[in-house]
Amino acid sequence: MSQALWQQLPAFLTHIDLPNWPSWLGIVGASSAVSSIAVLSMLGLRNRIILRRERRDVALEVAVSLEGYARECRSMMHRADWAREEVARLGNGDAAKSATLPRFSFPERIQWIRLSHRVVSELRDFPANVHAGRSDLDAFAEFGDPSAYCEEVSLESAKAARDALVLARETRRKHGCVPWRPGAKDADLTRELMTFISIANEKRQAHQDPFGQRRSAQRSSHSASDAGEPAIAPQ
């Protein structure tokens, strides 16, 4: 069939007005340019859609790993409380050795190149912070009281879990992932962590306040004595 078309081509060319060939070439060139632009636009749109989907998948995997770590930290909080009770019951610190801030690392399969440099920097800081917290606890365990060490493990685990959930929520929001829908067991996890941290900070403040109140009372007593006023003894 193609051979027949080639045979008919000279006859077709004889019916074309040669002076109008530039116009024909211009029309054909413009049509080709429009077609090329349309094809490139469609390819670019498809690539952007694929890139956005891949970025969202990577962000979702990051968020899921952070949320899993938060649940692991909550389990360590309960284990640390059990270890503290065992230390008080047995009178030795063997049970405290089982309590420590859980390790954390992102899955190796995560393709960080899909995410922006700023987002990657924020995410990569979290494992480093966890490692620093573990190092501080190890130093405390070497010289500190086992019961106090267990309390520190519970508090640091709660803080790490809170930070992990915040980072996971922000990662989902920035990349258009669906919000986290925890099951019944984890429905109140965020509130549980915030309540625990608040109570622990209040206990720590209460342990520090008597010394601060005593120093304040002493300063008031000295000031009153210098002014010639009778000193009021602290109750």
C-alpha cells in the first residue's frame, strides 16, 4: 500500500501550487509545535502527579513509623512504673535495668529524595534527639537512684512519644496525607501523654519548692532583721 502511495505522490505534487508551499510548511510546522507542546504538557502533568503521589507515600510511611514509636514509648512508660515498684518491693535496682528510652530509627526503605530538604532536616533531627536522651539516661542510671531513674525513663518516654506524634501529625498535614485515625486503644494517647507529663512536672516542682520556699523565708527573715522588724518564722 505504501508503494502505491509513493507512486501517486508525483501526480499529487503536480496539482499543488508551488508558490503556496511555504504556507503549507508554516501550517504543518505550527501544527507540529502545538502538538509537541500539548504532549509535553501532558507528560509534565503526569510526572507531577506521580511525584506528588510518591511524596505522599513516603510521608505516610514516615508518619506511621513515628506513631508506632509513640506506642512503644507508652509501653515503656508502664514498664518503667512496674520496675520502680519492683525496686521498692525488692530493695535492689535489678528491675530498673529493664527500663530505658526505646531506640528509634526510620525504616531504611524510605526514599528521602522524595521529600524537601527542610522536611528531611526536621525529621532527621528526631532520632538524634532520642539518642541524646538515651545517653543522658544511661549516665543517670550509673550514678542515680534506681527509683528516680525509673521515673526519669517514664518522663522521657512520654516526652519522646509526644514529640513523635506532633512530628507525625505535621508530616501528614504538610504532604496531604489522611489524618491519623488511632484505634480504641490509642484514641486518648495524646491526652494521656500530656496529662502524664503535666503531673510529672508538678511532682518535680513540688520536690524543688520546699528548698526554694526555705531560701525565700530566710531572705525575708534577714531583710526583716536588718530593718529592725521582728522576724516571722516560717510555718
